[in-house]
Amino acid sequence: MRTRNERISLTDNALWGRLLGPMDGTCSPEAARAILGLKFPKVDQTRMRALAEKARNRTLTSAEQEEVEAYSRVGSILGILKSKARVALKGTANEWVS
């Protein structure tokens, strides 16, 4: 059985996917490349590594678990955006896929 946060995450991702819809033909190559260049800042990458280590050691607090879930939701949305950007770039003369 999924937890409440897992259900919210699945719902969030589905809503974002429907909201964004297909980017084929509606996203310029420049915009698609900009989306593909998005990444978490170093401070967040460092924090995610620290949280992952705590998760492996099973020492996450409930607040840290919520933080992990927030990073996961944002990462999922970023993944959706990047996937759609790749589709938008597919077939362009100067493909650049991250």
C-alpha cells in the first residue's frame, strides 16, 4: 500500500505531465536546449547526497524524509520536462540532447 506522500507524488507527476502536454512543435530548439541545461545547484546536489547517505544508514528524521520526497517530486517534474524537450529537439538540424 502506498503512503499518502507517494500518492501525492504520483498525482503531482500525472498532473504536471498533462499540464505540460507534448512539446512537439510548440517548443523552440533554444527553449528545449535551455530546459535540458537545467540542473540542481551544487548546494542541492550536496544536500541530496547527504540525505541519501542518511537514508542508507536509516537515520533520516521525518523532516528529512519530507525533504527527500520534495527533491524526488521536483526531480520527476524536471525529468518530464527534459524528456519532452528531447522529443521537441528530435529531428531538428542541430540536435543536442543532454
